[in-house]
Amino acid sequence: RKWLCVMLTNNVGHHLMVRQAMIPRNLKPFPYLCGNRMLSGYKPKSNVKDSYKILELEEGCSLDDIRNSYRSLAKKYHPDSGSATADSEAFMKVEEAYRVVLSDAATKKKANENNEEEEDQFKPKAPQHRHYLSFEGVGFGTPSQREKQYMQFRVDRATEQVLEYRKQRLESQHAVTDLMKAKDVKQSKKVKITQAVERLVEDLIQESMAKGDFDNLSGKGKPLQKFSDCPHIDPMTHNLNRILIDNGYQPEWILMQKEIRETIERLRRSIVASRSKLGGPMTPYRQKQWNRICEQFREDIRKLNRRIDNFNLVVPILSRQMVHFSAEKEIVRAQKTYEALMENGEASNSDTKENEEENVKRFGWKSSLFKWLNL
């Protein structure tokens, strides 16, 4: 036998050493592939789907998958592979299927490229050269032409900005003017309403005087009493406020504030008086009495604090709101007040004794006789 070694190159760039035995002259030689061309006039008979099944692939796979599948099947069925599954007919089918699948993949790839080229025609193409990055990407042509176009673009843009600024300024001026007009109209309406009310009140007063409604008043012909001697208060305003207060027109929160202040002063005086009555030193019995007095004082303070909460809900001014009173602080304050009173009392008693001794020394038995007679 004569052996013939042929070096063939397939589409995947693989070199295969193919050995072919001596074939009789009456038989045609075995067709080998070189690239996508056949050395003989052999034409494939299988279709695309069968070719994918032979290569154990699915349609739409990548070229790498096709090549890897072909390599593995060629190693499995090639007559010279030396494997137990070597079969020349199976290898021919694999070779034919590989060629068909490659042709189909190339056709689909070319169709996809054509579609992408058609889509790219409708997409805006950005300049790819570095010199197009200057002049903010405006213009086309040579650099000098693009510079002129860019200068014109800047002029147009500046003109548009100036016009926009003038437009906004005029709109703001018109807005201010309209606001002033509306304010003037509102003020004029307010003045007209005030004048109309004043005229109405004056007409009602004149009508009542004509009917004699003011003739039976108890204070007719008598001057108004001035309730305040402070020179910084307007007498008329003070009298008007006093008349409103006397007739029940005083706001509720002012009455509540006055009541709270009077209540806390009364409680402070009462606890100081109670401590003074107990005197000192504190015996266990007096201590029990003092504890009862303090407990009652705490209850009164709790009631007063609830009254303060109600006052804070109705007071119209935030700065006029009041804080809660602390019963413990008030008790400590009363104790200090009592101690101060005791110190002042002792000082006054010592002063009176010293004065009496001086009088005795000064007047002698006469002063003591007069005191005895007075007693």
C-alpha cells in the first residue's frame, strides 16, 4: 500500500493529518475539504435542521459552539483517530453538516450586518476626530470655517439671552405694578368701608338723640371719673377701657390671668401665716400639722396648674403664656420667708429692749411709774 499524507486546513484554522489508503483506479478519490471548497464536485444533500441535529447544536448558536462541536465529533468518528467509535461514513456526515451550518451562520451574520448598517444610516453620527471637540462641537468644514460658524453661534445665543432677560424684567415690572394696583384698590375699599361705617354710626347717634334716648341716662350732665392718675396713660382711652370692663367686655384670658395671680399670692400668704402660727421649734405634733398643711397646699397648686393650662389655651399671645408653679419650691420659699420674719422680729425685739433700758436709765423711777399707770 502506498500511504498519502495530506495537510488540510479547515475553517477553524485546525490542521488535520489525514491518511488515505490506496484506492483502485476505477473508484473516485475520497473528497476532502479545504476551507469552504471541496476538492471534488460533491454536493451536500442534508438540510440545515438535520445538520444542526448531527452536530448536536441548536439554531442560533455562536461560531465557537459550532467549532467546538465539530472538533469533538471529528475526534470521535475520524478513521485515523484510533478510537473505538471511528467511522468514515459518520465522519463524512459530520463534515457535511459542519459545512452547512457554517454556511447558514455566515448568511445570518451577513443579514444582521446589513440590518445594522441600515439602522446606522438613521442615527446621528458624532464626529470622531479630536479637532471636532473644540468650538463646542458647532459647525463643519475646516477649522477656520468652524471658527466663523462658532462666532456666529455665540452672537445668536447672546442675543437670545438678552431678549429673554428683557422679557423677564418686563414681566416682573408688570407683576409689581399689578400688585400695587390691587393693593391700592384694596386700601381704597377699606377706607370707603370705614368711612361708611363711621357715617352710619354717626347717623344712628343723631337719630337716637333726636328721639330722646339719651335723656334718661343716670350719668347725664356729670363728668366722667378719672380712674388713673398716671400721666403716661391717655385719660380718654383709659376711661373707655374701664367702661368696657365694667360692662363685661373684658377678654376672658385677662380675667383668668388676674385670677391666677391673685390665687398664687393668696396661697403664699396663707402658707406663711400657717407656718408662723406653728412657730418653733418643730415638735412631732407640729411637724404632723405642717405636713397636713403642705399636702393641702400641694393640692391647691395642682388645681392652679390646671387653671394655667386652660389659660394657655385661650391666651392669644404666645409671650403671655404662663408656666406651672412648683409646690416644693413654694414651700421652701415660705420657710425662708418665715425665717426672715423671725430674724426681723428678734432684731426688733432686741431694739425695743435696748430702748427701754436706755429710758430707764434716763428717766429712772418716773418712767417706770408712768408705764405702771398706763398698764
